[in-house]
Amino acid sequence: MRTYYPVLTIAGSDSSGGAGIQADIKTMSAIGCYAMSAITSITAQNTTGVRSIMPVTPTVVTDQIEMVMTDITPLAVKIGMLCNAEVADAVATCLSRYSPANIILDPVMVSTSGSVLLEEDAVEVLVKKIFPLSTLVTPNLAEAKALTGETDLTRQIDRLREMGCRNILIKGGDSGNKDFKIDYLYLGERDETIELRADAVDTKNTHGTGCTLSSAIASYLAVGNSLADAVRLGKLYVTHALEEGSWITTGKGHGPLNHFFSPRRLKNFNPNRR
């Protein structure tokens, strides 16, 4: 019997559709996976910022994960916004019980617009209980500094390894370089750090970039790629989604990526048709 490539996202909901659960589902679907979700929080936000956040109760978060795990076993799990310590602890406990093969953790701490998305007491749970479970942890430059207290790349990687991270992707998308962006992938099995370079895309439509990348990596792992190849393919997907969404206006602030970019569709796209 044929089956889908099921992938589970554990993250917050974005009412504007550009980040969080919504971006994750779009990304997974575009790559060809079957997306499932466990919502950790509900946010009221748009492209200009976040107005309010309501955490989902730990019991309901646990129930969502358990109902997925006991029926449609995911080939990969992406973790995004966890909001508070209680939710983070519930996720850690549940995933420890089921031990999914691939866990991609995006330690979402601050939104693109600058809103705090992870309470301080949740960071300790993240580090102690979820880092050791994760196949890959994907902090951006600001998150890596906040987590480790270090500014030097090598020291950041060493400190994250001490915290239990097996593989680390430090993302350079928030660097000031306007020509290209560099991510650094540390692979524990090889004890090697790989430099991954991509041309910078001139656009303000960057809402949900981190969510999209971590979901893409999880999806490419689910369909059978190695971790290094999944990261490379994930970066390529994000670059194309940024490029193809750079000329589309959505909202008044940081618009979303074009998750469903397609040369065929874009060729026939009429921006004046509604």
C-alpha cells in the first residue's frame, strides 16, 4: 500500500498566514509531504507585528501530539514556537516517549517584527530537555548569541554542543551583508563545520523565513535525504521562495515568502487580475 511522507509541525499559529503553523504546512505541502500539526499557541499578528499571544494548555498540546503519533507516525518533526515552560516541558515529555527519528528544532525566541515569542523560563526547558532530543537545532545569529552568551562562531558551536546539540545550523540571514548570506552547519558525526553560502535576496518579504527553512529541512529528511543534503535543499527552497515572493506586496510590513512558487504558474501570473 502506498503512503504519504508524513511530517509533524509543533508550533504556534500565525493569523496572517506567513509564519508558524501556516508557513510550515505550506512548505511541507509544496515539497510533497503530508503535513500534520500540534498548535502550541495562538497569536494575533500580521505583517507589521504581534498584538497578542494565547498559549494552548499543555494537556491539549500533549493530546495533539499523541493523537498524531499513535495513528500517523511522522518521518520528521519540526518544532517552532513553544511560548512558555509548561508547553515546552509537555512537548519534551511527549517526544521522549515516542522518539521520532528526525527532530528539527527552530528555537523561536523573537519574531521578525521584534516581538518576544519565548518566555525566559522556557529557555531552560528548551536547553535541558529538547536540545538533546533534536537531530538539528537552527538558531539565527541573534538566537545563538542569546542562548550561548558568545559572539564568536566557534565558541557558539562549542557551547551549543555542551548543551546537548548534536548538529547545529547557525543561520546568517539576519547579518548585515547585502551581497550574500552565510549559514554554518556543524555535523556532529563528522565533527565538521560546513559553510553554506547563498546570494542575498533584496526584499522586505521575510516574514516566516526561519519557520519555512526548518520545515523544509524536516520535509527533505522525511523523503530520504541525508542531513547535509536536506539542509542544502532547504536553503535552496527558501532562496527561491524569497526570490519569487520579493515582487509581491502582501500587507504593510514584512510580507511572506512565496511558498508555492512555480515557473509554470509564475509565467502565466497576471498581477492585475484579482
